[in-house]
Amino acid sequence: MATFHHKDGSGAWHSFDASQNAIIEAAFQQNQLRVRLPTMHSNPAGHREFEIRFGSAATSQRMPRPPDTGIVQVNTQNGNTRVVRRDAPCAVTSSVTRAFVRSSNFAADSALYGWLLRRQNSGWRRGAWQRRFYVLAPRSSCLLYYSKGLHTREVQLCRDADPAMPPARGTIPLANAMILQDPVDYNQPYSFSVVVPGSEYHLSAHSQELKDQWLAQLARVARGE
């Protein structure tokens, strides 16, 4: 069974116990957006009621945007929010199981999928930045984007070019693309460009670290590595 971990304020990861893991994994497999954990009576008052949120629902007042892992834990009594990651089991027993499994660092490999801003290059909203969920798909040499976040197993389907993957809102071909690191908008210091024959796409990450990760991975796919 997959295991789940939540990250505290100092950046350390803590495991959920076996019963909590089972509840969270069942909700994950059923594509639920939220699941409540059993009341933790041994915790201090105000720290006993928690909810796990997935995908587009992985937000709170204290974390208005889903993290790269696509999962959060929210204290429903005080709103405290922690990022949660899912570590899939290493053993793969069938082709069906492979669609739902990846290595233990999958959720932490933020350069492969996550939220970016994309500048609209046509229409009445030309020049506006829109938030989209991107998945780098090396096997099909493209960058897919969606209007809402995906669960990690849906991301894996996209990366594997599996016919069962969710339909993308749009696709950016990466074969022989030029990846340019210079910002395209001074108001978006972590922006960059993907240039393909006949088109140029302007994207922006949320930090310099994420931008560097995306640039490195995009360049690798563009080179066919």
C-alpha cells in the first residue's frame, strides 16, 4: 500500500499511521476530493480534527493554491495546512497497477508536473496570465496543460502516454523546441519561453528554483533525452 507523509513547518516529513494511510489511499483511489480522518482524541484541544484534500480541492485559506504534490492536510478547527506527499509502493504486479505507481520521489519531483502561469497570446485576453496545471510527458515529447489539477496517478498516465489519460486542454510540442530562460515580462520574474516552429509560448513558475527545474527538464525532452 502507498504511504503518505505530511510536512511540518521546519520542512521535516512525518508519516501517517497505518489506519490513516488506509483511509487516505482509499479516498485517493476513488478520486475523492476530500476525506476526514478519525478524531485524534490524544491530541491537544484544537488539533484533533483533520481533513485530507486532493487535486483542485487541495487548498485552504492559508494555502490558496494546491501544492505540487496535489495533496494537503487541513486542521478543520484552526485552518493550519500542511503539504502531504504520497509514496507509491515499489512492487508492481500488473500493467494496471503500473498506471498507478511510480518511484517514491514522484510527488516531490516538481519539475515533471505542477502549476504554472501561461500568457494568453490571442483573443480578447491577449497578454493576460492564466494559471494552468502542466504535465511534462517525455514519451510523447510534449507538455500537456489542464484547467484543473490532476491526481498523481493521472499525471503518471499522462507521462506514460497511456490512452486512459485525461484529455488535455492543450499541448505544447517539445521535439527540437528552443527553451529560453530570459523573462518575458518584468512583472513575472520567473517567466520563460518555449519556442517551436510557428509558435512561442510564455510560461512562468512561482519561484526561481521551480523555474530552474522546469528549464532543465524541458531542455532534456527537447533534446530527446
